[in-house]
Amino acid sequence: MSLKKYLKDHRLHLLLGLLAEGVVEAVLWLFASPVALQGFAFFWLTGSIGVIFGYDFLRKRKFYKKVEENLSQLEEKYLLTELLDEPEFLEGQILCRVIQEMEHSMTDTVEQQIRKNGEFKRYIETWIHEIKIPIASTNLILFNHREDMERRMKEQIRRIESYVEQVLYYLRGEVPEKDYCIGGYGLKEIVQSTVRDNKDSLILNGFSVLVELRDEKVYTDRKWLQFMLGQILSNAVKYAAEDERKIRIFTKKVQSSENSSGEAGIWLWIEDNGIGITEKDLPRIFEKSFTGDNGRKSSSTGMGLYICRRLCEELGHKILAESEPGKYTRIGILFREREADVPVGF
């Protein structure tokens, strides 16, 4: 900070000081004060103004010079406040507090990103382990199940595709960019298409699927919804019971007056008669990497339903689960009315 720039920045204060000095000198002259007194007042006031502005300039220059020197030496600029002492003047104190807030914000952002990277690393490690299973199963089928090879191979390939899609949609749900396209689609056609995509897995695992849908139109992203339905069907297969295995898919239209949340729309329910979810695990099944008792037994990644929840949030849908251990699990997706809360994004 140069003296010239300092005086230019404080020119108003300097002019006011000189004006006050002029007023004092004028008053002394009007009252015919001795010349010696007028001279003393002039030099005393001029000196006082010079000392005040000089002291203020020197302490500010010292502080800002230290800021510039430390900033030029640091590679991680956001650590600047660690090397600074808070000055006595107000502007410097405000600057220090602002920089501290910026540092805290940067630190929180970095820590959050490190945590996300760690979570993604753990997920990928688990995912790699999971995808090895259908690959190994494919090799076994080639040698031991030649009589029903085609269908079994299709199931394993579908499992691999499902795991690959899971990583893709995990990334889509985590990044802020909107790459979905909401439009009006027939819900029945989307459900039937998803069931067809998973038919080999459902048939081989002994499932019967009952679709009870009318030709209802919902606003969603078709591909994202098909992925979510595929994850829910995959969970039904993974956590199936030993007895007769059934999946029932149906809808229920609700008005705002029919529920406490005041949300109107269409609920799509996917219900299976599998092993169910324990009461203590049920509130947490949509959390990231949560496996619960059932997931730990089947080496689950705990990411499928979490990704579904994130995608529903992006699309403006709502997802919830109901279950009774040993009897059923029911996953519901609410498609809100078009004019209500559904965002339109590309």
C-alpha cells in the first residue's frame, strides 16, 4: 500500500481535518488573537493531523504488507489466516473475519469432497466384488448347465448390466447437473417394459408377477424410472422367501385431502412376499451404503435404494417403504400432480 493510494482513499477525512483547522484559524483571526497563538494553533493542528494519518497509514501498511508477503509464499492460499494476527483497526478485523469464514467454508467443502470420494471408493470396491459374482456364475453355467444355458446366461448378463447401471445412476444422482428429461408417459407401459427386461431373472427364481395397472399418465424421466423399478425388482429377487414367490404391482390415486402431507398424485406400489425388513432397519433402508441384517447376509452394496431415493428427489417424486418381516415388502413411488411440485429440467 503506497502513501499516494492511502491519501487518495482517505481524501475526504483529510479534507475535513484541514477544513476544521481552517475554521479554528478563522475564529482566532476574527477575535484578533495574537499572531503567536494563531501560529501555535496552526502548527499544533497540522502536526496532529499529520501524526494521526501517519500512524494510521503505518499500521495499515504493515498489516497489508504482511498479508501480501504471506499470500505470495503460501501454496494453499486459504490457510492465510493461520499466519495473520488480527489488527487493531476495524477494516483489518473485518477482512480477517471474512477470510476466516472463507477458510472454514473451503475446509468444509474439501472435507465433504474427501468424504464423498471415500464413500465412492468403498462403493466401487464393493461393486467390483459384486460384479465378480455373475461373471463367475457365467463361467460355471458354461460348464455345468448346458441344458438351460441361454436363459441362465441372460440372467447373469442382466445382473452385470444392472450393476453397471447402478454405478451410472449413482453418479447421476450425486452431481448437480440435470441430465434428465421429464415428460408424460404411460405408467403401465413402463412397468411392463421393466418386467420384460427382468423376466429371465424372475422366471429362473420362480416368481409370478401380477400387474394391476390402468392406463395412467405420469410425469417422469422414463429411463430413470425404469432403472428404479429394476432395482426394486432386483431386491425382491435377492430377498425372496423359500415358498411361492409373488410380486404384485398396483397403483393408488390419492387426493390432497386423503393424506396428512397434503400431496395429491398417483402411488405406484411394488409388493413382494419375501423375507421382509426388520422394524429397526426399515427407517434406514434409503440411506447410503446401509445394508441392514438382510444385506449383510447377501453381501449387498446398500446403494440400490439410496440411488432410487436420490433420483426421486431429483425428479420431484417421493419414495417410501412398508414391510412386515416374513410376510411382505412394499415400495411406493409417488408421482405428484403435474401442476404441483414436479420440476421440469433438461
